[in-house]
Amino acid sequence: MLLAAALACVADDPSAPDGNEITVVDLAPGAGAQGAEPGTVYHGRACNAVDYNNDGALDMWVGNPGDPSYLLLGGTQDGVTSFEPAFWWDEDGTLAWAASSADYDNDGDVDLFVSVGGNEGVGSNLLFENTLDEGSFGFREVAAAMGVARAQYPGAPDGLELRNAGGAWADVDNDSDLDLFVSVNIQAAPAGPRQGENLLYRNDGDHFTEITLEAGLLAPPLPTRHSTWLDVDNDGDVDLYENNYEAANRMWRNMLVEEGSLRFTDATAEWARDGERLDYPWDSFASAAADLNNDGWTDLIVFAKGWEPGADSPYEPGHALFINTGALGTVGFVNVAAPSGVNAALDDTYGVMGCQVADLDADGVPDLYVGNGNPESGSPDALMLSRSMGEVEVDGMGVVTFPIYTDASALIDFPADMPNELVYAHPYPYHTHGVCAGDFDADGYPELFVANGGPALSEHEEPDRLFDFQHSAPPAAARVRLRGDGERVSLDAVQSSVRITWSMRDGSTHATRAIVQAGSAFSAQNDNTLFLAMPGVERITAVEVVWSDGTTQSIDPALVPADPRQVLEVVR
């Protein structure tokens, strides 16, 4: 236990099918993670769980609109986790809305993109180049020099500041250089022929070129928030789910492999199975991709913020849980939100902003954390743990499986332990925004950092949380770090995946899969060292890496360490 005074909560039914009881403790007060200075909390928004200084310990970038944003360098000694502020950015109340981290220059250290504006105003984006490769750890701000600070629209020779929301990295043209998609919210700003449109920046090595029109992503502008990269059809090029609020979402298919050159087409209708609607829910702030049923095909969850599903929506109010039917021979999505129980914790007061997907209970199936960032008043967050698998018949195709979730919100529904100097903070429940998962305490299993705080102009400064999911019987697990070759796959292997297959004593076979992502859900990014739990494993039978360009690599199962605190590194 980190602190004698640490707060913990156990749900009414915290046990997984294997008997692993889950207890949650908030490590933030003693670890220096409530705020960067003692007695100080901020308007929390973004978080990224990344090892920025390559020392093997997980660090954390925290973005705070209107307040200082900062980097916390992580470390654990004698079982005690602590963070040290190392880098601050506090220039004229910058509205740091979202962040995503990637080695965009392929030099072996991770850089940081911060999108500015979001819902609260306009601004110029920030791109921090990591200088570790030059012999000294630090950051150099290069957004203007690299061409990603402002939109270069006609009639705006100095570039146009926008309401920049989510930013996410992926190698859209398979040249090993990571490209950048910036979701842009519509705004009242100087008129222009392309005002309010999203931005796709191609990485040319020494500069970024905006290619939204050229790539076919140019469409009538909508209030886009936090979009998601995913390879829907497993063809080795990355596709895009464009997440819009109070407007139709869009699914874009990358035709690079099919046609030999980069071009996106609208596949919103094509990839929706009969009766399904990939454009819903219209009241969504964020989405996230994961292999929710471990069948080798990437699925999608779209988190709803409002209550009304839309006049012609085929769905009940709440989130959409889209399972990919690619394993049945035809790519597409079916919404299994209703039978999955994913909406069991929702009512008409929720205002979902912060959210994340990660295997928090270590059962090999991703779980869901749903943070309620309702600006009017904070609302309790929801924790949905996968507890079993269900099946649904897809007409004319066969059966797909999907996770069934249990509402375990009681595990995390307790106020932060705040010292006296923090009594001015907004009372619990808080306004949750960025949520990121990673092994911060170096025990081999993921924790969850939750950035809390209201709008920048409000008095809702709130304590951040660091939830440690403690296991009574920790299941077997592996952690894997992928490294690309820098020629066809980026050095940090964004959008590459690992799938482990194992057998149990009863002869049954199971699999778990995880994907490297650079930007996930609302203003957040998980640890890119992949966590793969294998409860009840007797023998690992296969380990397969699918690199971002679609090539595969088999790994000898004997190389997987028995201790998840040890990391298996796989190089392309």
C-alpha cells in the first residue's frame, strides 16, 4: 500500500470469473499526481501516459486549459510511486485542449502534439520536439516551423487559429513517417472557403504539408471533436472514424493498398451492416478503437455525451458498441450496446467527455471507463468491467462474440483525499476529461490516470486521480513493446498490434490482442507498451505481431517473460 491514508473502495461484486478480487486505491495524493505543485489543482483536460525520457518509467503529460500544463516524470522506488515536475508550458493562458504523443521524426524519442482551443476558444497548436537524441532531455516548440500551428487557409496569409480539438497520429501513406489528423470544431471566425474543416497533415520528414483536400477527406464542416484511427479491414492501411458532436459521424476508408496511392472514401454506409447506422450517436464527443472480442478485427465504441439519440436513430439513448464482422468474411459493424450492458450505468444527467478503453481487471478483455465532464455540475464516473462474453447472430453471416459488462462504478466512486490547502477545489463529483491507462507503479499491471477540472473560465479546479487496480490473485500477463524499422513502420510502431493465443487446463483456447495507438478517446493516450492478460493460462501457443503496414511476424512463445514487470521488446 502506498499510503496509510489512501482511499479504497470495493464493489459489491468485484470478483472476476477467476476469483480475482479487485480493489481500487487512489495513489495521486502521495505520488504528487493531484497537481504539479503541493496545494495546487487545475482545470484538467488532457493526459498522455508515455516514457518521454526513455528511462523505463512511465511519465505523464497533463494539459490544463487556462492553467499551466506540465510533464510529470515517473518513478518507483521500494514500491512507492512518485512524480517529479520536469517541464512546464504556461504562456498567456493557453487553452491546452488535447494531446497526443509520437516519435514523428523517427529519432528514437517521443514528441508531443498539443491541440489548442477545443470548445473554449481558438488558438495555435503546439508541437514539442523531444531533444533527448541531442544528448539532453527537454522539449523544443516547433509547431510553426513544422507547419502545424495554424491552418493555412486562403485569405489568411499568417494562418488561421481554430477551435482545435483532438489530434491523433498514424502513418496514412505507409512511408514510416507518422502523419497527423486534427479534429476541428466549427466556430464563429473570419469567413473562408474552407473554414471549420478538419486537417490532415502529411509528414514530409522536415515539414508537414496539409493534404486534407488531396487525400479526399474534405467534406462539409461539422463540429468534430476526437476522431479515431483504426485499420477496419485489416489491409495494412489505416482508416478513420470522424467523431462529430450533434451531427453525423463519418467513417473514412483508406484506399492506399487497393489503389496504390493515398485516397479516402466515405464508407459510413458501406461498413454498416443492414439496419445499422455508423453515423450515430450524433451526441458523441469521443470514440475509441480496440479489439473488444479478441478475434483479430478492430472494433469501435462511440461514447455518447447527450441523452437524445436523434430523430431517426435505430438505437436507444447511450453509447454505441460497434463489433467488426470481418471475422465472418465481410467487413462491417453491428451495434451490440443493448445486450452488452454498456449503458447500464447511464441516466439522463450524464455528460460524457473523458473516457477510455483498457483491460483494467486483467481478464484479457478491454474494459470501459466513462468520465462525466458535465460543465454545469460534476457527475459520477462509470466503470464498466467485462465479465463474460455473449453472442449475436448476424443475418446471413454467422455469429460474432461481444463482451458483457458489469457496472463496477462503486470501485471508483469516492472523493479524493485532499490536504487542507486544497479545500477550495470543486466538491466531489468532479468534471472528468482525459483518462489514460498505463503501468505507472511498475507492478506489471495498468493503473488509470484521470484528469479532472471544469471549463477554463470557471472556478472548477479539481484534483486529478491515479487509480491503482489492485488484484487479490493477479492473473498471468505479458507486456510487449514494439519497435518499427523506420522504413515501412514508424519507430514507435503506431497502429501495430500483438495477439497472444493460449490454452487452459480444460483444453480451451483463448486469445487477447492489443494495439499501439497515438491518441485515444477524449484528449488522452494510453501507454504504448502493450498489456496482454492471460487468466488461467497453462501454455502460450502463439504470439503474432501485425505491423502497421499489414506484414506479420511470429514470435517464439518461449520468449514471453513469465513476470509482466519484464517487457518483451519486438523489433521489426
